[in-house]
Amino acid sequence: MANSSMVQLVLLLFFSAAVSSDQYDSLRFHQRRTNHRSLSLLKEMIGEIHPKCLREGMDFKVPREIVQPKQCQKENATMVIHEMLQHIFLLFSSKNASPGVNETITETFLSVIYQQMVHLEMALEQEMHQVNSIWGSEDSTLPLNNYYQGIMNYLKSKEYSSCAWKRVQVEIRRNFVFLNNWTECLKN
Amino acid sequence: MFLNQHTLFIGLLFFSPWEPICFTWSHILMDTPLQSCILTMTSHNFQHILSWKLNSSATMPAHYTVSYTAMSDDEEWKAVESCTNITKSSCNMTDIYENSETYLSQVTGFNGKEKLVECMHTFFPMTDILDPPEVSLYGFKDAVNITVYYPASLSQIKNKEKELFSAVVIKVLSSNKFNEGLTVEMDDKENVTTTIDSLILNSNYCVSAQWESQISKPETQSPLKCIVLSSSQESGSEDITAISFAACFISFPIIILVILLKKTGYICRKQTHSPKALDFPPVIPGPLQLPYVKITRAEIIYKTKKKKIFNDSDDKSDSDCESTEKVENDYTMNGFTCRSQIQDSTLCLKGYNSTDLDPNELESPEVDPPLADTDNATSYELKIGADKSRVCQMWSHLSEGSTFSSRSEDCFNFNVNLSTVFMGDRGDDQESEEDAAQILLPVQEDTISLVDSEGTELKHITHATCVKTPLFHFPSKEYLCSENASSDESVTSESDMDLGDGYIRR
């Protein structure tokens, strides 16, 4: 009886690993496409920056863990990527977001992010069912929360001006460069 | 009234606020509008070059200064050290930026201290400044092999930029339609090949590639490369293969055959030279005239006279014969010299040494030159039809069944077997006419046997050798003009041959 349960557990882990391997490949593929399309859309939003906006300089203090991942594990990368996309989605879906920007571009941008978030959530749910991981703890996501909260405060202080939004769009474009590094962590 | 208006006008001139107006106007007059320019960031062999072009050519600045700043920096503009006060319209900015930063670059044109041109450009290195990859195509059957190369050596790429070249997006154009791009990862390799199959034959396919990180625009995409997939591509290659195999199968046996023929000597034979000793002169003077052969001349005078027994009592007045007697050694030689006047052919056998040749006796102009001496040779020549001095010179080579060859119309040569010729002294009168007739007519194909006085048949003369006897006797007054020799003795060149002698001796 015990032996049969052990065999079942081993088989479950084996097949789950096989499934997850293929899943991460698919996840990585979709994430690369999401990153590429997002960068293209952000370039259209930003366009040419007026020199007057240079006076609105702001250092948002991106966490070092986000800039260069230390633990490049697939499960950890999946969670970080999901968190970042979620904050970006909330940022660009608020009111008075991206003034002077074509709404079609903004809606397309939000659609691309949302689709990738769904893929990431499905992968996270499977990981949470297999192993009792610590991936869901808030400690690991605290620096990210503080970072994006600082961006929201900057916009509010600048009264959601166009130059402020230009700076935020530039900063989010940097985020997707960091996401490229995390996407490579999904590689087997 | 008029004075009040004039006074008011003067007061306004002094107290009206003209200065701000004048200051603003002067300010407007002093600040000239700055010219704008078009800034372009290009990349070639991983060198990022910022170039600019003025919109108008009103006043060309003397020199330019390039500066840059990052959006996240709070600092002021930073000047590019290699691009300060330059005259050219380009600046290399390869080493100054980071991939994640958004930069602003500013170009300022001066003419002395006066600023004439000022223009700015925003660029994001991650997506804006990369050369497109190089692409090569190879089509076979219904598939196409696409190979993507870096624009330059992989070692020239900085580590910070390698992430920009991590993947390539390949787009295939068919029927004027671009399909969805195919993403291929480079994996730090110099080139990557991918295959697109299940294509339609006899169709034109064009391929373009760009780095995945770059924004899709004409500058970032490689030039279109097209290929037509035809069904003859495979057969063509197969034909070439078949032709090459056929050529090998045909040429290989031919080469082997030629080698075998050459080795067996059937072709390209080496000419072997025969020894010089076997080289004969091109013109052989004739078998009768070997230079090393001693020639002994013999005269044969053929007479068709009636048979007449040789007798001393005979009246010799009917003929022009003259008898002589000579004693030499132990022999008594009796003979007579006759000269035939008849016109008939006369068989005369007469031999003499070539050295004793008497020119008076030879009226025939055809005298063969004497040949070299030889031990075994005796040459004879029979000549028929001479006039007065019918001298027959007979050259023969009596060695081993010699043959004669005719030298002229009037002469013929014949083999004389002297062993069959009757020989004897003049005392032998008992020979019958018949015998003599037989002997005397060797031309009638009777053999002439040499018989001495005792009737002993002499040795058959087969070759000319020197012999002292035997005497050669023609009882019918035939002249004996030949010389004989035994088979054992060599012929000497000093044989005594008398022209008028009826005997032959050596």
C-alpha cells in the first residue's frame, strides 16, 4: 500500500516535471513576445522627448534585485514577472494615464500585458498545488511594491503632467529591459 | 487747444512705458531662430554613429559640439569628448550608453560664439541602433534553408549588448504576403540555420530577418532575399550526380586499359636498335660483289662448232687456233688458242685472275670490277655474243649452290659444276665425240664433271678454292676459261689463268 502510493507520487512528480518543462518553454516564448511588443508600444507612446521635460528628472530607485536577478530560478522568475506586470497594468489602467497618447496604443499595451499575466497565473497555480512553496509570501515582493508606489506618488505630485508621464513611460520601458533578464531565467 | 495736445504728446513721450516695449523688441531683434537638423543614429559593424543633416542651408556652422544625457540622471548635459568643436557631421557614440537607459543627444552648431544650430534626438539603444542581420538562402525540394549571420565578428559585440542579439525574427514573404515571423535564438553562435519546409514548388519566396529586440521598421530589417523553388532543382542535382558517376565509370576502365596496353608493349613500344654489325648498306651491290669476296674472273666462250676431236694432226688451218706447249712443274701443258670468228654464241670457259686481266683480251666494255678476295668465292660471268674477241666474263659465286644473275641481255650466268666437266690432258684422245658433246654443252643443262686424266672424277666444285690441278679439258677445241678449286683449299688471288690456255689450274 505504501509502496503503491510512493510510486504514484514519483510518477506524479515525473509527469509534472515533464509538463512543467514544456510549460516553461511555452511561458518563456510568450514572455519574449510580450516584452518585444511592449517595448514597441512604449516607443510609440514616448516618441520624441521635449528638452523641457528634462527638468523633471527623478530617480525612482529601482531595487537591485530587479535589475540583476540573483536567484535565477524558474519558479521565482515566474512570480517576479507576474508581480511586475501586475503593477504596470494597474499603473497604466488608472485615470489620466498617458495624456496625449493615442488610446488604441494604450489599450493594446494593456491587452498584451493582461494575456501574459494569465499565462503566468496558470503556471503559478500549478506550482502552488505541487509544492508548498514560499513563493506566495509578501516579503519577496515588498521591494517591488515600494518601487511602484514611489512611481504613483511621483505622478500625483506632478499632477499627472505630460512630462511626468513621459518620465514614467521611460521608466516602465526600463522595466521591460529588466524583464528580459528574468525571462531568460525561464529557460531550461 | 492745439498747445494742450502738443504738450500731452511730449509728456507721453517722457512718461509712457516704452522701455519694456523697446527692450522686448530689441530682444526679438537680437535672438535669431536656431536652425533645426535631422539627427539619425545608425549602427554599422557594432559602431553606433550619430549623424545630422541641416534642414536649411542658410548659414552653415563652422563647427559642432555633441552632448548627451540620460533621462534618469539629474545632471546636466555631458559633452562627448571626441565630438567637441568638430567640423564633420557625424559622431561615434558607441561607448557612452547603457542598454536600459533612454538617452537624449544634442547637437549644437556654432559659428564662432554664435549658436546657429541646435537639435536633439532621443534614442533607446535596446531597440533603435542595430544593424540588421545577414541572411543566406539555399533551396532544395520543397524546403528552404535560411542561415542568419551576425553583421560582424561575434567578438566585437560588447557583453552589455549581447542580450540585444540573442534572437532573430525571420519573416517569409510569399505571394506578396508576409507570414508571421519565426523567432530563432542565436545561442551565442556565429550563425544559425533554420529550415522552412512544406513550401509550394515553382513559387517565389523572399526572406527578411531582424533582431528580435529591435522595433520593426525598414532600417532594422535585412534586405529581402528571394528564391524560386522549382522541381528541376533536385533533378538537376541528380543529373549532375549521374553524369559525374557515368564519367567516372567510363573513364576508369579506359585508363586501366591504356595502362595494360602500354605495359604489354602493344602501344608506345620502345624502339630497340639493332647492333651496328647487322646494319647493311642500303644498296647492296649484289650478292656477287661482296667487298670482302675475292673475285676471280672467268671467261667462257661458247662455240657452236661442229664436234671435232682434238688432234694434233688436225688441220688447224680451218680454224684460227694455235697450239702451244708448255712445260711447267710436272705438267705438260698443251693447248691451243682459238679465236672464234663466228657470230654464233660460243661457250667459252675461261678463267683468269682479276689481277692478270689483259685489257687486250677484253673487248667487252662490261668488265665487272674485281671484288675482294675470299677463300671460297669464284665468280664467273658468261657473256655471249661478242664479236671478234668474244670474251665472256662470267662472274659467279660458286659457294654453296651459287646462283647467277644476268648482267645484261647478252650475258647470262650459270652454275658450273666443274666436277662434271671433263678434264684431262691432250693425250687423251679417246674421248668420244658424244662425251665431248655432253661435256661441251653445259648450257643444255648437262652437268660438267671434272675428271682428271685418269678418269677420276674430281671433286665437285662447289666453291672456289685453290687447287693445283685438275686440268680442264675441252676436246672439241673448247677453251677452258674457268677456274676451279677444291673445297678444301682457299682460293688464291695468284691463280694462273692463261687466256689462251686450254687448261685451268690454280
